[in-house]
Amino acid sequence: MIRTILKDLGINSEKVNVDWSPAKLTEYAVKAGEGVLTNTGSLMCKTGKYTGRSPQNRYIVDAPKAHENVNWNSPQNRPIDVETYERLYNNVAAYLSDREVFVVRAFAGADRAYARKVLVVCERASQALFISQLLVRPTKDELSNFGRPDITVFAAPGYSTSKEVDGVDGDAAVMLNFDTKGIIVAGTGYSGEIKKGVFTTMSYLLPVEDGVLSMHCSANVDPATGKTAVLFGLSGTGKTTLSADPNRRLIGDDEHGWSPRGIFNIEGGCYAKCIDLTREREPEIFDAIKFGCVTENLVLDPETSEPDYSDGSITENTRAGYPLTHIPSAVEPSVGETPSVILFLTADAYGVLPPISRLDRTEAMFHFLTGYTSKVAGTEVGIVEPQPTFSALFGEPFMPLDHMVYAYLLGEKIAKHNTRVYLVNTGWTGGPYGVGHRIALSHTRALVRAAMDGSLDYAGYRHDDVFDVDVPRECLGVPSDLLEPRKTWEDPEAYDEAAAKLAKLFKENFEKRYPGTSLEDLTTLKR
């Protein structure tokens, strides 16, 4: 059956390895020189030239159905014509046909009612290991009845693209064809492109075909009450770190769907940043980096093979991809009830946002559509220090539809379920980046836990007129001055100036991105 499916896809490799175990893939990868074992047993691979996502090399195919649905006004959604896609597709298929390939069958979606079957054809065993750990692993019965996939992925890091041969600029290309549900990742060894290609495709399919909200968020659950929380945020804002709380059970760290049945993880693993990782600060993530895990671009001690997590000389975007089963507190299956709490995480490089603020529905929709944060070093090519940015929906690159489609779905659910919403600043205080300091993780954890269990409401709130949000007066375990960022600055007038500047940027960004839309309109969004 697999041979027939691959032949239909244009893959005619003489040696096809299907659904190999993590042990077998790891053994092959080491022998082939794709990576080395660390002292904890993880497979460490260097990704080459590309150590992060490369937005300038990513395209969405302007096919008939996609043409009607994709938000082409977003600069993230770069169109490519069908002919160029087919040209690259055929070239990559021919390239893979001349090589030994590793095939992975998995699901995107822990809730099988909304899941899609995914077939990934990999040039490297290490990338097959990565994606087999990151997607949802089928049972034996599900594999025996897997049949034809809904989504197919070609991963060919050794194929270098060119204008003359493939019709695209540069030596790498990531192309998503929503009409055929095909994904090509060529010329880049950064495995995050495979993961995000699947997620972006799901972020198109779930709202369009199922009316389900796809979310760039982590999620966890209180084991005592069963209440679920979701945490939105771009890479580097703390989704993975804050969701891996030993006092709660982890549903997932990055990609979820919100259906009428509740929350479900689109993945079956985690892709955690490793820079400055310690067991003391993030014990669950630290201990998850063991055999079966794929780490990327770590610097190892030449004698002991111990990773130096503080060394970002290859990239600040060092990563670890591991299955959820490596987290002792993970929920199995990765589903949860309708969320009672939503947290928007932002790393504020201006250092003026309160560490946490309560939002009403209108404010929640405003900040969801605004998606303010600071891109952090290494997450994308060329980013070497935090840069203020606005990424709608806290994940605009992965949300190909009109922003209002996702905003309507979220706003509808907040209203229907009376979900509490908070804006959490995991960035700077005491001054901007370079002057102030990053808010301590211990303080952020205390605030997040208080928001999740409802105790944050006990002391009441003060209103911040500049940002039009409510700020808690007290929180156990958090210095009171930290809750009023103006008091953390040596020069209060400099704070006022910086806060006014950011508030103005919020307004200008919203008016530019959503012309003619008022805040009042957000409460009456129509699908």
C-alpha cells in the first residue's frame, strides 16, 4: 500500500523505510553522520545554514480554492503560482526517488474527530525521528487502517533550489498547497519548517472545513479541578516554559484546536527552546531531553558530550524536539475541556507593560488582533536581539485566513463560556531592553498560577489609563512595585514617554491593519 501511495506521489525510491522506531532512526542517523548522541542520549544535529524559520523562502500556492480563502493582504502569505509549485514538486520527488527515504505516518490532531492523517517523506532519518515525535503517533490498529493521507510532506534538506531549475529565488523553499494538501520543505535542515508547515495547513483546514479555531498556544489543565488554560504567544515568550508547570498537567506546548468538544493538541510532542536551560528553572523540559529526543545546534563538550545550554554561538535558537510522553505530567490523550482562562504572552522590549493585566472581551479581541511582542534572537534568520513587532493572533505567519475569521471564533467562545482573559508581559521591566531586565520567571509563574486558579482577583484591580487595562493590586510571591512598572524605572518621566509611545504604536498598528474597524465593532464581529 505504501509503495502504491508513494508511486502516486511521484516517489519511486528503491529503499523505503516506513514507521521506524525511535531507536532504529537514532541508530541510523548516528551511523550516517546526521548527528551525535549527547550525554543524556538525545540525538544532536546541526541544521546547517538555516537555524530558524526563513519567512522569505516560504510560499503559499495560489490555487483556485486557496485563492478564495487565503488572506493575501498579509505579507506573511507570499503567493506562488501552481506551475512553479508543480515544477518544484516534480524536482523534489525525483530527488527523493534517487535516495533512501524514511516515511512517517502520523496524525495532526489528538481529537480524531478533527484530526488529519499526515504522511511525511524524509531524506534524513533524523528528521523522520523529529516529526514522528512531534506529531500524534497512531495506534497499531490506526496504522493498519491508515490508508491514504490527508496531508503529504516532502522533506529534502539536501535539495538546493535555484531560479533556473525550480523557478524560485534562493537555495531553499517551503511551499504549502492547501488545495492538494501538499507541503514541500527543500534546502533547509531546520526541522521547525516541517512542523510549522503542518500547523499552517491545519490552521487553514480546521476553520474552513470544520469551523474549529486553530491556535498558536500552549495548554494545560488543573489536575484537581479539570479546568483548562491556554497560553498564546510567539516563540520566545514562554509558551513552552509556562505550560510545563509541575503543578499542572500538560496538554501541549504550541499548537491546539478549540472545537465544540473542547481543546485538543494538534501535535504529539514539544519543540522547546534550549538557550540557558537549567534543571532548576525548567525541570520538566530539562529532563525531557533524553533518548528519543532530537536536539538542534547545541554546543557539546568534546570530552563528555554534555550540552552547554548557555552557549548560543551557533544560534540562540537551540531546540529540543521530544514526545509528550517525556513529560511526566502530560495528559494522555492530549485533550481538555473548554478553557476557563486565556493568557496572551508578550515579551515587551519597551519595558512598560504591566507583568499581568485583566482584559474584558473587547480588550481581548484588540490584543488578539494586535499580537504585540518582541521577536527574540535566533527565532528567525537575521534576528540577533529583541525587536518590537506586531504579529496578529500571536502567530500570524501560521494563520493564512483573514484575521477576522480567527477573531470571530475566539470572541464567540469567550462570550459563550465566560472565559477570563489576561495579558502577561514576560519581557522587560525597569527600563527597555538593554537598560532594564527580564521579568523573573518565578514572578511570572506566580502571576500565571494566580490567574489560572482565580486568586489574582482577590485583592482587586487598578485601571491603567494608558493601556486601558486592569492591573491587580497584589499577588502572593510578587513584589508590589513590579505590578506598577512605572515604579521600577529610575526615571518615571522616561517611563511615561515610553508607555505613551507604545500605546500610540498599538493604535497606529490597529488602524493600519484593520481600517474602518472600531473597538466597538469587535464585540459584534460577524463570520
